[in-house]
Amino acid sequence: MRTHPSFPHPRPCPTSIYFVFLAIFALVSAMATAVHAAPPEHEIKLATLAPENSSLMQIFNEMNADLLKETGGRVGFKMFAGFVLGDEEDVLRKLRVGMIHAAAFSVPALTDINPDTRALLIPFLFDNTREVDYVMGKMDAELRKGFADRGLEVLGWPELGFIYFLSTSPVASIDDLKGRRVWAKANAPLSQALIDRAGVSTVAINAPDVLMALQTNLLDVVYNSPYYALVTQWNTQVKYMTDLPLAYIGGALVMDAKAFRKIPAPLQEIMKTVCDRHLKRLVEKTRRDNAEALGLILKRGVQKVTPDAAQIAGFKDLSDKAMSDLGPKFLPPEPVRKVKDLLAEYRDKKGQ
């Protein structure tokens, strides 16, 4: 029945009004989502091997959120996490050909680009993170320039941390390595040189195969950071950890310089500030994770082996000889001298 024109129109019921508002809200939300989902003016494709749901990736995501906020949505990252783009060598190739614009690497993956960084990887060089922080602080500008000269902008310095010997029998001295099957990581010349100098048997395999090699008794001695030893479950196949840092493994978040220069200068500065701030948080997180992982490893039955002063000196003397075997072309002497001078300077200050 039609309503007569002279009669008043029926008033909409509250339920009708509710659905009208709901429809309007849904439309506005959809429009806001579409705007938010639009890529930023300068979208940087960034690769990291950090797993998608890891706490490390959470920091990368927070870094991206802050970058979008502080640049008014003009600069942001498109993240590729885990091994979705392959391992570090694969990612480096993709960076070189422009498939991605930036990536986080461990320093060993970057040594062919900037050989000066090999000075930071010398075995038994650093004793603790305070020494690392002092040397890195003094060499920051020089290291950044070295990468810039080779077409890469450094946005910050993450790290893997210290790596340690993990073994099926105690390793407190060089002699304890004799007769043991020691892991020699593929494409790791410095550790290979050290092991060759020690005159021990090595098994050169890639990291993903180490757990199986330990389980099948193909390896007796491996090395890793406490956190990754726990994550990879290597700790379940060893009985001892040598309480002497074998090496410090740093990292770098780098960006292709051509892609970086396409971003307006004021936004470049904001991006460098944001990335540096969050990557320092990442270093703090990594160090906490390693400390907590070490506690868990020891709690679960792995025993700590502490070398004495003479045994430590033996390891360091072996390292010096092994590094000299590599020659100046592979291990540039000037960066090595600077690192060692800075270490001596720091240790002298601490001794005062």
C-alpha cells in the first residue's frame, strides 16, 4: 500500500539507522585501508634472513613503521624475510642487479665487496663487546666510506655476535683439536686458514647440513653463536662449549647507492636516523638473545670449558700465523693495523 502524499513519511527505525551507519563506516574504512595499502613514493625492497615471525623481524617492521611515519608516508620498506630470496649469496646477486634495493648481511658475506672488513673477522681478536663497540665507533666513518666507494650506502651495523667452539669432547687448547673432525664452513677463508694452521682434519659443508653431520658423527667440533646454536639445535648434539670467543661476526644493512640517491636529501637523513636507531636496538636484542641462549644451553647439560692464560695465548699466536699465511692481498694490512692499534688503545685505557 502506498503512503498518501498528504500523510507524513514513516520514520526510519533505529535498526535501519544502525545499518546505514555501518555501511558508511565500512566504506570509510575500506577507503582508509586502500590509502594505507598504497606503496610509498619511494618504496625500498629490503631483504633480510630474519625469519618472518621472529623478534628480529619485529624490530625491522617497527623500523619501517617509524620510517613511514617520520617521512609522511613517502619512504618505506617492502620486506622480504627469511630465505624467500635465497641465502646471502643469492641476495647479494639480486642486490647487484637491482632486483632489490637493500639487504641485511653478515660481514663475511660482504668481504669481497669491501676487503677492509676482514680485519674485523680475525679469529681471537676481540675479547668482549666493549672492545667491539670501541673499535666500531672509531672506524664507523671509514668503514661507511669504504662501502660508499663501492656503491653501497650503510644504514646501520647489526650483528650475529661472538661465535664459540661447540664440541663432543673438551676443547681448551690447540692440541685438543688434534684428531677431531672440525667443521670448516664453506667459503670461510679466515676460519679455514686457522684450522689449516692447526693441522687438524676438517669437514667442509654448508651450515644447514651441520646438524645431520653431528647426529651421524661426521663432525666433532663446530662453531656458532649461542643463539643460533640453540635455534639450529646444534646444542643437542654437543657436550662442551669453549669459553673463549672464536670470532666476532658483525653485520651491515646496506642499500644500493643509486637507489639511495633517488630519495630527496632531507628524506635520506630521516631514513639514516631511523635505521640507525632501530639497528642499535637490534644489536641490544641480539646480545640479550645470545646471553639467554647461553644460559639455556648450559642449563640443558652442555659444559663450559675455560682455557687458561697459556692456552688462550696459544690460540691467539696460531691466529696471527694463520692470518699471515693469507697475505696482504686477501687481508689488507692497513685496516688490520688500525683495528689492532685501537684495541691496544682501549686495553691501555682500561688498564689505567
